[in-house]
Amino acid sequence: MKILVLNAGSSSQKTSLYELSGELHHPPEPLWEGTIDWTIEPGKAALRVAANGTVLKEIVSSTSKAETTTQLLQTLWQGDTQVLKAPSDIDVVGHRVVHGGADYRESVQVTQAVKAAISRLADFAPLHNPVNLEGIEIIETILGTEIPQVAVFDTAFHAHLPRDVYVYPGPYDWLEAGIRRYGFHGTSHKYCSERAAHLLERDLSDLRLITCHLGNGCSLAAIRDGYSVDTTMGFTPLDGLMMGSRSGSLDPGILIYLMRKNGCTADELETILNKESGLKGISGLGADMRQILAEIEKGNDRAKLAFDIYMHRLKAAIGSMLANLDRLDAIVFTAGVGENVPLVRELACQTFNFLGVKIDSEKNSSHPVDMDISTPDSKVKVLVIHTQEDWAIAQECWRLVEKAQSVKPE
């Protein structure tokens, strides 16, 4: 089964092609990978394609996402990076969709009703769902409607949160209007929990994990018996930890104050909280942790403050995840910061030495990938796992298509 995965964001798009003959514990290399970056300069997009050992870089002058995506996908069946004879060789297309609301508790095949729901839920995820829906419609235009498409929701893994976790302590009318904790990064948290069980040679149904997805967006999940029982992101991906340019949790009274005192509009507040806060807002530099650490070395006090706040909130959130676990078997670090910044892992784990968490400094600093970096006598394992969201989406497509085929009448 050849599965095309489209992971679309507001400023970039990652696309991968996998060939599966069954479910695997460890991701294979994709047959083909392509990325599009729409941020290089107005009116231009950067394309990068890799297949069969060939890397093609190209700049195209186009503001049309449909046109640029078409050009990218044509490299699947044309030119030096060709891996397919024709577009019809693709069996299914999987899409990451950020918000599935309360209605979608698992991945589903895309229908008109599903598209309408993704559009409706854009009110909850205005920066993400419209882009995800656009990707689905572009694929329909390029490949036609005969090839099935699957929506894999970031919120689905958190669908089993206990009611006392997902209900906010506001008026009950909020809950009836769909205002509740949903949680995000679910595809990553789910993949990392399954990979952790494989690395530890343990049954996932008997593990207690805290998974730390630390990228430009950050969230934690407390995982018990294979299910998410608590998470830091909430109604939107803005909640929880301090992030690259997002504030994370803060006193809602601040927003009321800014509206009354400064006359801030909803749009202005959305921009401030999503794009001008977090590491970027405090440091005055940018959202990249590498830049923050480099400036700290130069004695930049605001960069140091930004990092200290980031660590304080991360450690506090890890502690809060413990409340819904009766023990802790492993802490998992993943995504850009979680996988690549040893200092963040070191300082976070030091706080929990009292629980018997000990990391091996040499392993921690050796660019670990899918590795246990704890010491032999550590009571809690510490894992660094390379998150593979695209592969996880491909697996979801495999499972869904196999399930659909198994129930077809003879």
C-alpha cells in the first residue's frame, strides 16, 4: 500500500510517501519526501524534494498553494525523483488535522461531512484547520476524488481524558458550547508512547509515562495504560507551556486588563499571544532555542530570563502531570528542543532527582536518538525519541483502510 502523507502548516508543508505491507514497530525510510516553505519572501516558495538518493532544490515564483503543491507532487511521477509510474499508484492520502473537536475521537476517511466539520472547527483552531482543509481540497483537485483521504486528528489521542480534566471551571454552558480541554500534538504523543513501550520492551497497557513534546509548540501528556489522562494544551494550542512565540497559560485577568486599559481587540490579543510572546517575546530575539542559548553565552540577560521562565514552567508542568499517575516509569523527550537540547533535558530531570530520576551525562550529550539516557540505577527511565508524525499518520491510514476492506461484503 502506497500512502502519501500531507502535513500542512500555515507557513510550510511536509509531504512523504511510504510503502507499507503491514504494521511495523520502527518507521522505514520514506520512498520520497518533499517540503514547501512559503516564508522565504513574498510571492515565492522554496521546494525541496528527496528520493532515491537525489535531492532537488528549486525556487518557484508562485503565491498559489495549489500550483506549488501540484509542482511538488509531480516530482513523484516525473523527473529525477520519480518513484511512481502514475498518480493512480497512490492508494490513500493521510492528512494531519489539528482540531477534531468532541465529534472525532479517532482517524476517519474524509467525506463532505468531515470537511464541513473541519471547517466549522476552524473557530477553535484558526491558524491550523483552514490550512489542513485546504490541503485536502488541493489533493482532490490534483489526484481526483477516487483516491481515499484520511483525516488524522491531533486531538484524537486525548479523547479519553477524564471529565474532571477536560471540563473548565466556568459556567456549565461553556461545556455545552464545546468549550473544553481537547489537547493537541496527539499524533506525536501517541507515537512516542508506543515507541517507548517498544524500546523498554514493556506492554504499553502497563506503563506510566510523561511525554514531553518540546518544539516551537510545546505540550506534555500523562499517559496511563496507553491513554492520555492529562495534557497541558487545552481548548486551543495556546494553553500550557511557554513556547517559541506562544505565551502558554497566563492569568485571564491580564487579557481583560489589556482590553480595558489599552483597547486591545480580539485580533490584537491573538497576535500578541500566538506570535509575540514566549521565548520571542521575553528575549526580544526570536523563537529559536538555539539563538536563545547562544545569546546567553554572550551575557544577554533577557535571553537568560526567557530560558529560566521556560524551564520553570516545564518543570512545574511535569510535576502537574504526576498527579494523574500512580507511579512514573519513564519521561520521554521529543520534537526539536526535546530531541536536540541536552541542557533542557538535564535541568528538567535534575528537579526530579527525589523520585530517583538520574540521567547519564555522556549519553545525554551524545545526540541520542530513540535511546534510554538514564543511568542503570535510575528508578525512572528517561528516553529521547525522534517523533515521527508522518509515519504515525501513515500507520493510521493503513489501519483504517485495512479495517474498511475487512468489512466489505464478499
